[in-house]
Amino acid sequence: MDDSRLTILQMRLDGIAQAMQDTLFRCAVSPVVREGNDAAAALMAADGELLALSDAIPLLLGALQGSVEAILAHYPAEEMRPGDLYFMNDPYSGGTHLPDITVVMPVFAGPTLIGLAATILHHQDVGGIRAGSVPPDAVEIFQEGLRLPPMRLGQGGAIDPAMKRLIEANSRTPATVLGDIGAQIAAANRTAEALGTLASELGTDGFLAAATACRDRAEAQIRAVIDALPPGPFFGLDGLDPTPGLPEIDVRAKLTCADGIFDVDFTGTTPQVAAPINCVRSGPLAAVFYALLSLAGPALLRNGGVLRAIRLTLPEACIINARPPAAVNARMGVVRATTSAVLQAVAQAAPDQMPAANSGMSYVLAFSGRNDDGAPFLVTEIIAGGAGGGPRSDGAPGISTDVGNAMNMPAEALEGMVPVRLVSAQIRQGSGGAGRYRGGDGICRVYEALADNIAVSLRGERFHRTPDGLRGGGAPSHSQARILRANGSEQALSSRSAVTLDKSDRLIVESCGGAGYGQAANR
């Protein structure tokens, strides 16, 4: 099959993956998915290699191949049957953190397994010591919630009653979790129909051969991109805000480009810590995969052939390659720092193509409590920052960047779920870094409690440590968060906080902008 026909086939596969993701967003129960888009979908080959991606959160997409490979290790492809369902969320088996549950369904054309429909979705609550399953004070994974190794979720396209009881016994919001798993199953069913139609057009053997050729073509394309870069090495360094009782958290990346291999060595990165800020291998893999896709541009076929060209060196038991029982629920900050370090190195290799650093953070807020009738409430919100200034334009304000791609939640969705009013939501003017091309500004959001005893878990970053600009550009303003109490007192919050709001208290959250590109005098 020639290149043009392979490109068309890849576009059709991408379209099926995108339709799978769109089904997730339409059918999901929880607002963090329905409104915030905190989910992703991908098609996998029968051997677990990536066939096609949706355009959702790269961090989640980076975990799908590892999660599917873990499922296949326990449930071999040759033993799968139509309607089988599998799921897992174990970070130490390819996942990310416990709220991110992967659901996989095999897709058949007649008797032949032609692919796997895989989705990953951030679930509202899977247990643990705090509502929302993102406890900022966790020190081991056993405090974070229900840990699912690769397991059979059901057969015949339905959830097994035993798995349903397991979830109901471990979640504060079981109906929401089961509803969102139902959305994942619905997305897989839609995919099975679309992929089956495509396979019938090409013939089963023709489809399998062409899908393999797509991956081989992507591998050839990305190796050519890598070989066009100077060999390096190139270096990047970023990290997290200082935390009392913890060492300085640094992520160090060394990039070399030779023989068609995008080789990133993270030697020198801080060892794992007794806090929930660790991440597992899916984090740095997502960071490097994203950086390589950004460098290659839109003509590249996006599939597992690209991953063949990536080599990672990860120190054992480090902050980005943690070992059990390390806590990982707040891993987003260190994954963003990893992405920033890798992008710094890539910007040295291709300075005229890459922008200055993005905000490198995202706030995750979880509001929880009980209504007057005793019914529990829980909602999670993700707040973005700003994009870095680029070689030809200012960075975008108020946008989720790099390995994050979530949306801000509308006031109507938030206020319909919890007794909290969104008083204001606006661009945080002037928070982006100065430069010939300015960094995009962050966001300021103000929440008012409408009842007493509302628990809030906050995870953020860039309260102290912000990214440098590129080519003389300036750094952005720091993030910050505080509570204005109804009695007139003010409480400053750290980047990882667990607090309680009472009626009329206000929570103010201000996110970091992106860094500037070039000297401001040349603007």
C-alpha cells in the first residue's frame, strides 16, 4: 500500500479513536469528564501496540499501551472472546494513579481478533483516605484507594455483578463510577462496530497487513525526523516547589539523537519520596512521546511506530519511576516538570521550532461533603495556566498545555453538583512572562462556600519555582491560593493542601502563566 493510502487509513483509524473519545464525553456521568474532558481513548493492535490516538490528554494516552500490555500478559489475546471486558488502574502495572481506570474490549472480525478498544477515564472516587481519591497527605499507595490489577470486568458486554459489588464497596460515589464505566463500555461498543466495518472493506487479512504497514511507516517517518536533528547531548532541568520535610525535587533530562533513536536519560533525578508526588514510568513516557510528536509536526502518522524510536533511561525508585508502595495520586506536578525538562532539551536541539516553557502546572481541586439530606457530594475541577511564547507568536492564556489537555469547568456544572458558587473566573492579567513574544496569562478563579464543612483537596504547583524564558524571555508570575474567611481572616495555602470551607468563606486560586520568548526590548 502506497504512502497516500496509508495516510488515509491512519486518518480513518484516528477518526474511530476520536469517535470513541467523543462517546466518552457524551455518555459520562461525572462533570470532570463530561465538561472537563478528563479521559482519553485509543485503538490498539492485537499485540498491544498503538494503532491510533484520540486528541485528548497526552498524559492518559501515554499510559494506554502499557496498561493494555499488562492486561494481555494476564489474559492472552488468543483466549479473548467477543464481548469480553477487562479493566485495571494499578500504576505499577502500566497505569497512572488510582482514579484513572482503563477499560479494554477486544474487537473481532468473524473469528479474528483485529484490535482492542481502550479507554482511560478519571473517576470521581475510588476510595482512600480523602474524598476524590487524591489525598495530598498520602505517603503510600494503600491510602489512595482501590487498586485494581489487570482483571476481567465482565463478559457479553456487561459488567460482572461481582465487579459491581467490589466498586460499590470501595467508592463514596459508586453510581457515578459505574456510570462512567458504562460510558467506557459504550465507547468500546461504538468502536467495535466502526472498526469491523473498516476491516470488512479491506478484508480481514488486508486490514491487518495495512495496519502493520501504517506503524512501520510511522517508525520510518519519526526516525528521519530524529536523524535530521543535531546529536546533542542536550539538557533540561525542572522540578517542584519545596515542601517541608522533603528533599528538593529535580527532574534531569539528557537528550541524544542518533541512529534514529530519541534517547532520553533521566539519571540524576531525585529518588522517590514519602509523599503522593511520585509518578511511574507512564509519566515520563507520556512526556517524551508528547515532545517527539510536537517536534515532528502534523504530517507524522501517530501510532505505535513512533514509540519504537523512543529509549528511556530511568533510575530505579526515583521520583519519575517509583516503586511500590510509593504514593502517586498527585503525580501530575512531577509529570509536568518532566515534560518541561524534556521540552527544554528539545528546544536546544530545535530552537527555531519550539516555544518557551508552558506554565508547567495544573490545579486539581476536589470539593466534597454532605448535603442537608445527608447525601454525599463530590466534584473535581482542573484549572489550567498559560502557554509559553513561541518563535512567532504570544502564548495562549488560560489553556491546558503539553501533557494536559483538560477544559475548565463551567460554573453551571460546578454549582449544580456542590454547594459552591463560582464568584468570578477571569484571565490573570500580566501573569505571563515578558518577551518579544509574551507567555500566556494564567487564570484567577474565586469560589464561595454556600454551606459549612465543605472539604477541599488542592493540588497545584509553581508557587515558588517557575520556568525560565527562552532566548532572553522572562519568567511568569508564581501561582498562589488563599482562603478569605467569613470573619475577615486570610489563610495562605501551599501547593498541596487539604482544608475545610464554611459558609461564606472564599477560596481564591491563581495559576501560573507561560514563560516569554525572546527579549522584551525586541517586542
